[in-house]
Amino acid sequence: MHNTLKKVFGFQSFRPNQETIIRNILDKKDVFAVMPTGGGKSLCYQLPAKMMTGTTVVISPLISLMKDQVDAAIENGISAAFINSSLSTQEMSDIYHRLKNHTLELLYIAPERFAMQGFIETLKTIPLSLFAIDEAHCISEWGHDFRPDYLSLSGLTQTFPHIPVTAFTATATPRVQEDIINKIGLRSPYVIRASFNRQNLFYQVKSKIELESQILEFLKEHKDEPGIIYRTTRDSVFRLAEFLVDQGISALPYHAGLATEERKRNQEAFSRDKVTVIVATIAFGMGIDKSNVRFVIHADLPKNIEGYYQETGRSGRDGEPANCLLFFGRQDIPKIRYFIDQMPSENERSISMEKLNQTVKYASHNVCRRRQLLEYFGENYTNENCGACDICMGNVEKIDITTDAQIVMSAISRTGQHFGIRHIIDIVAGADTKRIRELQHNEIKTYGAGRHKEKKHWQFIINELLAQDAIVQDGGQYPVLILTKKGTDILYGKEKIEGLKREEIKKKPKAFKVSGFEPYDEVLFDRLRVLRKRLADEHRVPPYIIFSDMTLHEMCIYYPATLTDMKTISGVGDTKLERYGTDFTEEIKAHLDENPGISIPDRKPVTIPAGTLPKKVKVGTIEKTYDLFKEGLSIEEISKERNLAVSTITGHLENLIRNGRDIEIDRLVEPANRNTIEKLFLTLKTWNTGPVVEHSKGAVSYDEAKLVRAYVQRETNPA
Ligand code: ADP
Ligand code: MG
Ligand code: ZN
């Protein structure tokens, strides 16, 4: 395996989970894997395709993507082809010929082909090694991208009982997961849910003040970096693209209103580095495998966190640092609310409202952005400082805000929980408005209690209270503030509350540096990038397929000027070495000759694989909890014994469950409760514990919900 990884793909080490997945495939087991975008799913089936005898069949939904993937495989020296409606009869019969001659290692197929008469019969006559279903969520009506064509894959395992089947996706709620496994008929699959943490992405939110000049400023700082700017409407896409072009930026628009031809052309121009920036609606995305997207800007507030995560996820697939910047202005909220109000079903409206509130919280809350995203997906992120978001990189200080919180909540409570943010701030700040006089809110006790502080401060307090669930916003177009149980406890002095006060990052780092990423020779990078583009045009493939940015960066650190040195660079496999090695070593040699002062560092013996997760908690402490649990102690007893908080012990147990250790869940959560919780996760279509606890009406606790969640998501290996 490692040998193939090096020789074919040129990589020194596997990304998280790749190795286990491949081992299972080689053992001929079915696999179901949820891995984030950029997690390296393709390699999980391309590597076995190279190692096993017979053809690996990959089912993939988009024609454009298929072609790029096949090109990429061929560049790595894998014999690959695709079958879809774009082929001529002649091309098609060539491929069948190669299949019959057993000379194809990898075959990409569009799903609808499986519904065509005779196709399956033909396939049965060919020695196959593996089926890999990419974007497997497309088979589920519960997923966000259901494609009826995928249904022709139902029961694939029955039609081909002796061939292992694997399914990959970057999104799957528990319900979608179950649906995929059932529809395809996977046989006790090895299930893996990878972490959704994308370590190389820097998350940042800025106030939207003068959008166009703010974007321009960003682009000037990130000259020549390819990136996507998302906007909500076609019109704003069009206008922003025009503005940028006027300012001398290489940019093109993309939205569903453009003619198919133009859309295709613009997408290809972006993917082949012919244009640097694409301004787009969210119609742009699926079908973009471009690995060197260096930033994603959201110029408007996204509708929900899932979308935001998927869209930002399109940057930095190559594992190199990338920026995700959101411009947040409260003026965007009513626009989205307007669309929500048009929804016919009450249920849909309230779900969408909740999702909107979550994005507002994400943008306005002073809590690590990465933590918020991961917790949204039900992951427990325990790092104090992620090192790659504006909050963690800012100057953050924890302050006790209990007194100010009480002032605000007292104003909310004394006015009967019937008013929105602005009015409550007016009361606290002692404003003299018509509304206050009419309602005689100048007579309540809290009126003006906070007049010595700025309104901005009270907005901050309310944001914190919302973000920490001490208060919630309720009601459609004019939401009012309501206290939760937690809020009431704070109001009556039973609980304290802390806020994070931060100073804006004063000096923006030019390119953010995360540990594990080294500075490189930027002049050489520009040279190599030009060379890559020229070779890509000659070979008619997207530049990132020749070498990824990660590979070029590494060349710009170690200056490989001979083929032997070139071979040690990550991403340079045998085929690419042969095809492009000399072009690149020559360019590097020329650069070294012209710059005699350059000193070349020794290659470090091991490269740190991108995306390796830092150890979250000391292993020893978890093991101690494990031992005590196995001795029969309850959570409370372990907590006493170890003098650690109950929540800490619960966290340890969650961790152990996730890692597939033998923790008897029934000892922690009553079977009936577990059932209720699992059902609630499914029906509420969320991995958040909040709504589950709320809907259970007190029947289950947060800790129970967390433990069950870990249990459902655990790395199962039923065999
Ligand atoms: P996904 O389909 O999961 O979104 P891809 O399969 O497109 O991700 O892979 C994303 C990028 O990661 C590609 O550029 C690929 O070459 C690179 N990659 C995959 N595995 C490794 C690895 N083990 N080491 C370094 N880079 C890798
Ligand atoms: Mg993929
Ligand atoms: Zn952070």
C-alpha cells in the first residue's frame, strides 16, 4: 500500500482514515465513508484500483467532474476512462474493447447507465475488482442533492454479490447514512465518519461596511490567488464581477441565469487558471475539484451553516492554507427572512428560521469559529485555541458579564418578553423614544440602568446571551427576546456568565501561518506556476492536475534540481516524474543560477501529513476513566473518585465511544431513552443536542444526548 502510494501518487503518507478504508477494501469488505471535501476520498478507491486485479467501477454524478478525475488518474499513470452520454459510438466501443481485454484499471460511469438495457449484463462479463459510489448522498431523498438516477444503483450488492461496494460522501446525517446503506444494500459495511475539521482553513468574519472596497482590499493582499466570491442574487453577482473587472481584477461571473455554454466556459476558465476570481451564486460548486482554490469569500450572509461549511470547504483541498472570509451585516437578515416568510409550510419556515439564527450566531458570537462549525456537526472540539480563526488569533480575554447580563434580562423580563433587540437596548440605555413613552417603559426599574455604557456594549451583551443560549429570539419577522432556563438562572444569581472580549486583529498576517506549514520561495512559486500553466495548456488538463499547490510549495522550499531530489517531493509519482520532472528541475536550476544566494535546507526525514489532528486530550486521563468505568463505577462515582467534573468524565466516555471502545451504552443511558434520543436526532435532522433536549421536554439530558450521539457516530466495525 505504501509503496503504491509513493510510486503512483507520490505521497509519503496517508491522510486520516485513508489507510483503514483501503485495508478494508483490499479485504473485500463493503465500506461507507463520510469524509469532508478535500479529505482525499478519490485516493481511497484509486489506490485499490491500481492494486487489485480487475476493473474498479466508479459511479460519479457529473460529467465535467468525471473527465477531470479521469485526466488526473491518467496523469498518475493509472489506466482510466469514463462512459457517459458525451461519448461517440466509436469511443464507446473502444472502451468496451479495453474492458474485455482487461486493460482498464479504473472506469467512471454516470449512474443512469445502470438503468440502460443490457448494460449490467455486459458488466457481468467483465472481471471487476470494486464498485465505488462517489457523492453517495445523491441516492437518498433525505439528502440535499437527491438524484433519481442514483436509484438505479439500488441493490447493487445483489446484482454483483462477489464484488465489494464502497460509498463515499461529504455530507450525511444519520438518516441519510442509513438510507444510503439500505438502498445500496451494503453488507455489514465498515463505517467511518471522519472529523470535519479542516485545519488548513482560516475562518474570519468582518463587518460588512463598504463591501466593494473591502473585497478589493482583500484581493490586493491576495494577488493572483484563485478564489470564489459568493453572492446571493444573480444581479449582485453580475455587478460585483463587473466592478472587479473595472478595477483590473481577472474575474468572471457564474449563476444559473447564464446560458449553459457561458457557464461551462466560465467554470472551465476558473478551473484552468485562465481567470483568477469567480463571482458566483451558490449554483457554483458541485463539480469543482480544483484543488488550489485559495480563498472563499461570502459577501452576503449564508442561509445556513451546512451551506456555509460546504462552500468554504471548496478552498484548500490540496491541504495548503486557504482563507474563508464572511462579510456580516445585520442588514442581510431581513432579506433572508423575507424568503423564509414566502415558504408555504409552517414547519419549513421555523426550521429555516432556526438555521438562519444559527448563522447569525456564528457570525456574531465571540467563540472560535472552528469550534462553532464542528459543534454544529455534532463534533466535540476541545482545543482552547484553534490557531486559525479570527477569534483565536485575536486578543481574547474572558470577562465576567453577569451584572450587565442581569440588567438586560431584567429589562426583557419586566416588559413581558414581548420586545426585540433594539427596543430592549433602548430601555437599558435610557433612550427617549416615542415607543418607550407610549408603552411607559421609562417607568420600569431597569430603564436607563446602562446609560453609562455605549449601545454597542449592550449589543455585545445581547449577542453573548443569544450565543450562549441564555436568551433566544422567537417569532417570525419581528422576533422578540425570551429568557431560557439558563437565562433565568443567571437573572436570579444562580449562575454566572462570561463573555469573550476581543480586540480586532491589528496587523493582519499576510498569509496566515499554521504550524506545519512553512514559508516558501514566492518568486520561484510564480515561475513554477507559469510553467505549470503552460504544460497544462499543452496537455489540455487543468493545471492543478499536473501538480497541486502543495507540491509546488514543497519544491519552493527544497529546490529539487535533480530528478532524484524531485522524486522525494510529495505529489511527484513515477509517471509525473517521467513526464514533467525535467521541465521543473530545469526551471529550478535556472532560478538557483540567477539567485546564487539561496541556501537549500536539508529535507526533513518525515513530512507531517496535512490534516493530521492534534491530540485533543491526554490519552492517559481518558484511559483512567475507562478503567474505572470497566470496574463498574458510574459517571458520578468516577467524577468523585477522580475529582473531575461530571462533564469532563462524560467527555472522556464520549471519546471512548467514538473510538469504538467497548463502553456499554446501556449502563449510561436507559435503552428507552436512547431510543427516544436516536429518533429525535433522525426526525429533527440535526446533530445538535440542544433541539433534542428541548423536544424531549425534560426526558433526556444534554449528557445523555451527547453520549448517544457519540454512540451513533462511533467508528463501527461490526465484524
Ligand atoms: P475529496 O474527494 O474527498 O473532496 P479529493 O479526492 O479530491 O478529495 O482529494 C483532495 C486533494 O487531496 C487532491 O489534490 C489529492 O491529490 C490530495 N490528496 C489525497 N490524498 C492525499 C495524501 N495522502 N497526501 C497528500 N495529498 C493527498
Ligand atoms: Mg471527491
Ligand atoms: Zn478558533
